[in-house]
Amino acid sequence: DAGVIQSPRHEVTEMGQEVTLRCKPISGHNSLFWYRQTMMRGLELLIYFNNNVPIDDSGMPEDRFSAKMPNASFSTLKIQPSEPRDSAVYFCASSASVGSGGSNTGELFFGEGSRLTVL
Amino acid sequence: AQSVTQLDSQVPVFEEAPVELRCNYSSSVSVYLFWYVQYPNQGLQLLLKYLSGSTLVKGINGFEAEFNKSQTSFHLRKPSVHISDTAEYFCAVRRSGYSTLTFGKGTMLLVSP
């Protein structure tokens, strides 16, 4: 299994530019999560989807942030316009739905992250 | 809502010494508990998890953790650390019936020769 795949791994952009981060979850997983990691705030959940539907977006900082999941194998996190305080590592994670049987425990599988620097 | 407290932001230790990384959680309902490890410039990897049953859980790389319900703790231990264990360790809790994990702030384990 290829694991969760994120792109780009690194992004450097200027304030005001649009940033799009991409994620391909593990095949068969139907929950997808976007986290942001900073030194000051640690790991913060931004939004999560179940069966491609956004369930909880209360962690999205403001309207500049948006996320989509058009199908089960792809999700995007967009920041428009970007600001220096958005600089962070953004992680995507996927899991099988809780209670879907078998040995599923709600364990999250993380991608390698996208390091964003906004100048 | 649940929360996770990792009491130490950094734990320095010498190679081959034992280590304990502390984690306390707060929740009034059943929870599942996890420890993840993050090596530099990488994503988080699962070390071990507690779901039910035996309170002593063994994970990868020689780590183990003990669930203590009365103290609402899930401390991570290793009897003898290696240089390669240098990484950040995150404790996480998931409330029964919910999909999301809440993470602690992380503990940086620094192993020196």
C-alpha cells in the first residue's frame, strides 16, 4: 500500500498568493483529516470528511481556508489569499470509519506533510 | 470534550537509559488512546494503541504504555533507549463513537551518547 500521499512536500510563496495542497488517502479509507502543525499551537485539526462529506470544519481558521473532497481518492486544502501566519506543516491523514467492522480502531495514517512558507 | 496533556515538552536522556513520557487525558466517557512518533521532516507513525483489555500495551521499537483509568494516564516507557529514538512523541485520545483524535502538544525525546 502506498500510504497517504501529499503534494507538494514544500511550498514557498508570497503573501497574497493562492496555495493549494493536495492529498490522496489510502484506498478503502473513508475518513480524511487535515491537520496543521506549528511550534506554538502543536497539531490542530482543521477539518475532516467522512465519505467525501465535510463533517466538522470548526477548526478552519477563517474564510481564507477552504477544503474539498470531490471523490474518495482526492482532497484539496486551499488558502486564498495566503498570509505569513499560515506558515506551517499541513498534514493529511486517513482512516477507515469507526465501527466499520474488522480490526478498525479509528487509527489515523498520516502523510509526510506539506511544509508551507509564506513570505 | 476530551483533552490531552503531555507534561514534558522535552526529555533529555542518555543512550541505554530508561525513559518515561507522561500523558494524561480528560474525558468522562470511554476513550481509546494512542501514541504516535514523528521523526524529523516526516509524518506521524503509530507506536501503539489502547482499545480495551490488558492495560499494558506493547508497541513497536520496544516501547510500551500502561493505561491507568483511575489516574487518567497513559504513560509511554522504554527500558533502554537508542540514539535513533530521538524524535517527537504525541499522545492522542479518541472518544468512543467519534472519528477524530485529539493530540497532546508533544514531547521531544533527545537521546545523547
